[in-house]
Amino acid sequence: MPVEWRLIVKVEFDINVKADDIMNYKFYHKYHSLSGWCEIILGLMMLGLGVYAVMHQDTMSLTFALLALLFGIVFIVVIPLQLVTHSKKAAASEQFAKPMHYLLDESGITVKMGEDEAHVEWKRVYRVKDTGRCILIYFTPTRANIIPKNEVTDKLADIRKVMTDGIGRYKVSIK
């Protein structure tokens, strides 16, 4: 049985990044790190400590209980709500108002939006991650381009192949 070799030289596609995609990136980036997990654990501990302090007011002060509950609510509720509101504001900005045209080829990634164009060589790509909903192309540990998978479903295998060839298999994590 002959092996079919297919050389993918380039992949082109257009995407529109929406608030849900930005929110997916922010939550993935936040809670796939040590600091994100520490915030969750600390928030749960503070809520538990606050409930314990309220139930045992004879040995603990009410001020302590309220402060513990307040910090727990901040870590568990307020910070995720901030991520949601920042995502909605970012999606409403002109940066995401127009569709983006991507070209992935052997030289790197080219992104066009309107009249603006930027090219990044593969050696400048830090890593590529798959959130399940989006592909994140990191250029630094904290800055990434978002590619919604639902807009490139038919080209996912080609995108994975070009990226793996460009930056190496160990830096690409696309399912």
C-alpha cells in the first residue's frame, strides 16, 4: 500500500473573535496557572474560615468572620466577573471589530485586519495551546492570538500540521 505524502505549504482562513472566545482565553490563561489555582484554593479556604467563624462567634470575632467571607467572595466571585467584563469590553473594541485573515506558511504567521498586516516568524512563537474551544498562539508567556476552532473546523488538521512543522511538535498542543 503506497504512502501518500502531502506537503502543506500554506493555510489561509478568516476568523471573527467574539467575547466568548476572549473569555475562553482569559479563563484558560488564568486558571491553568499556579496563581489561578492558588486564588481558587485561597478563596475556598477564606469562605470556609468565614463560615466557621460565623458559627463559632463565641471564640472568634464577627469582624474576622466578615473579612474572611469578603476575601473569599472576592477570589471566587469578583475576579471571575472581572474577567467576563474585561472580555466583553475587549470584544467591543475596534481591535476585534473586523475579521482577521490568517496565513500560515513555512515562514511564519501573517495576520491581516483591514489595512494592517503583521508577520511573525515561527521562531518567535512561544507555544500553541488548545483550550477545546480555541487555539491560542502565544508569542510571550502572557500574550496570545485567539483562533476560534468553530470557524476553522475544516482546516484544523492542516493548521496543526503547518504549526508543528514550523515550531516543532513539543511546542504545539492542538487536539
